[in-house]
Amino acid sequence: MDVKKIAEQTLPLLSQEYPTIVVRHLEDNQPILGNKAQHPLFYGCYDWHSAVHSHWQLLTIWKMLNTHEKETVVSPKIIQRLSESFENNDGIMTEAIYLQANPSFERPYGLAWLLYLCRELRQHPVAPFTHWADNLRPLESVAADNFLNWLPKLSFPIRGGLHNQTAFSLSLIWDWAITVQHTEMLDLIRQKAFAWHANEKDAPVMIEPSSADFLSPTLCTIELMKRVLEPRPFLNWLDAYLPPLDSSEAMRWLTPVEVIDEKDGRLAHFAGLNLSRAAMLLNLYHRLPTHDKRRKIIAEAVTKHLSESERFILSKEYMLTHWVPTFAILFYEANTSD
């Protein structure tokens, strides 16, 4: 996976305003601002959440490129472009004011990615990242408050494989809360995860995927529970939750999904589904004991999913390029984790 090429592809998209999806809640006949005027930081990449996680993607690639080598071509471009966003204090306040006035905007997926981006900045305790993290505090605070005000009201999780699913977003926000030591958020997520998923058994993998999924509900639930449970209780829970992986239903579930039409924004989601599955399956592989027989099946599934999705990472089709590479970087992180 050539992360330099991924960065070169993503960099101009952060500043590409059109095509775009404009989401507005209007109380009266007020003027509708253009996307860049309304969202001066996150106006590119077709939609707000993709712009947010593309910033995370570039920041993560910068870390990858500079961990083992001094990369001098792509890295400065990344820093320059990120500085345009994270040094824009007026733009940050505009974004924060909008989130405060529209608390349901991009909830939970976009808010989760925003907090995950802030987490990534805090994990680089050197300039300019510490400075950027400080600059983003107003936006970070509003995003966290919007989530804290909403999550207690949910009696049930939001399932499925699209943006509104709760398990995936809760996992991202959990990681942020661990980094910033936000105990209220951690307690709330743990409480909801236990209430919703602790007693679930026999995950219905036979109904996955739906026609436009880019996330696996089953794997996202596993991702969440391996965060809130200690290792041994997690394995006990997993044994009850995950059906036998050699069953016909599970084998079909572990088969990559074909992308029929990459120009169709919804059908193109399967390119991301194969990558997100690969990343989460690899995370599960790392968590299982070395003697666990499921590791072999999971490893084979990871290889197949990655093989099916690699050609879409550097696609020329905008319905893929504005978001799929982020999930490639999520897989890269899973592949390099301990």
C-alpha cells in the first residue's frame, strides 16, 4: 500500500468544494450559504465527515512517513495543507458555532471522526501538532457536548452498516476519551455498550450486508466490546456472540462483496466495506489467543478482502476517492499494530 500516493490523491480533495452534499436545517426563509462559507475547514471531499476523516488520514500518513524515514516530498505538503485548516481560527469558530446551533448535524459519525482527529493531534506532543490541538479545542468541546447530550437519550443502539450506526462511532469516541481522560464519556459509552450488547448472542451474520453498507454491524459491535471489556471477559462474550466461523452463513459473511458500479455513490460503499471488514477482522485476529482455531479463518478472510479492495484505493472515480482511502489507512494501522 503506497501511502505517499494516497496522500497525493487526497491533498487536492480537501480544497475541492464541488461536487458536494449540502445538509442544512432551516427554521425560516433564510439564505443558504455555500458549503465553503458555512464550513470553512471541512468543505471538501464531497461531504463534511469525509473532509474531517481525510484530515485525519493525512495526519496519520504523515506519522507513518516520518516514523522510520525523513520524508521530504509529501510530508511538507501535508503539513502545509493541514496548517491551512488548523491555523484558521476564524474558520474553527465558524464550524464550532454551526455545531452548537445544529446539535444533530453529523451525529454520530462525523462527530466521532472529529474527536478521533483531535485524538491524533494529541498523540503528537510536538509543534505544530500541540498548537493545532489547542486551536481545535472549541470545536472539540462542542462535538463532545453534542454527543454527551444525545447518547443518554438512546434506549437502543442504531444498527446497520451506514453512518448513523452507533457501535463504530462509539469505538472512535472511546479512543479519543481514553487519550484525553474524559471519564464521563468513558463511563457513558461503557454503560451503553453493556446495556445494548453484553447479553447479545449468535450475531445474525446471514443478514449482512445490506445494499449500501460500508460497515459490518457485527464487526463494529466486536470492536466496541473489545474496548469496554477486559481480555478474558471479552473472549467469553465473543464465544457467545460470534457464530462458528466454519458455518455456511459465516463463510458467506467472510466473503468479500463485489462492487458492481463504482460511479453509484451508494453501491460504491462496498469498496469501503471490504476495507473496513479487513481492518476489523485483523484487529480481531490480533486479539485472539495464538492457539485459537478461528485465527486461520480470519487471516484468510483478511487477505481476500484486501485483495478485492486494493484496486479501489487509488481509483479515479470521485465516489470512491473522497472517502475510501481513509479505510485503507485504518487497515494499515491495524496491520502495524502490536
